[in-house]
Amino acid sequence: MENVTPLARLTPAEVYKLHIQKVRRNAAIERQAKEIQADVARVQALYTEGSTRKAAPAPAPQFTEATSYTVTRLPGGAALSGRKRSAASADAATEAKRERRRARRAARKARQAGN
């Protein structure tokens, strides 16, 4: 009879250990092949020297200058879009809003003081 341990007497840990040994032995034998060595050298060269990839694109600007448009409704339901008001007229409109807000605030305070 051969001197082989029957599988029934091996524990699962021993079977796994034998399997791992066999896999590692086969991998070591395979690594000795010329094709595999050439492929490993190619991959290592990629990691050390870098691959010939195209350059990364320049990052896009986070903020862009955009023109804004207002839509004006014309008689008959048609819409006309045009450039927004100039900066000077926009500032004047903003100042007018502030004045109206100040007037409302003053009127509210006057009403509360009268009560």
C-alpha cells in the first residue's frame, strides 16, 4: 500500500492547508514561464515609468460669466427675449427696492409706536 493519508482522517484545516500549498506551488511554477515573466516586467514598467496616456484635461472654471436675459410678454401671447438691463439701471432698481423697504419698515415702526 501507498503511504497516503486517507482524506477521511484529515481535518478541514489540513485539507485547506494542502490545497493552498498546491496552489502556491503551481503559481510558482507558472511564474517561471518566459511569457509570464515578460508580462510581469511590462506591468512593473507601467507602474514605475507610467503609461503613455493622454494628458488630463485642464480643469473647467468653477464660475463663468454668463449673460442673463429677461422675457417680455407681448400682446398676442408672443414672447420677446432681450438682454437684461445695464448695471447702472439694475443698481438704480436695487436702490429703489431698498428705499421702498425702508419706507415700509418706518411705517411699521410708526404704527407700532402709535399702539
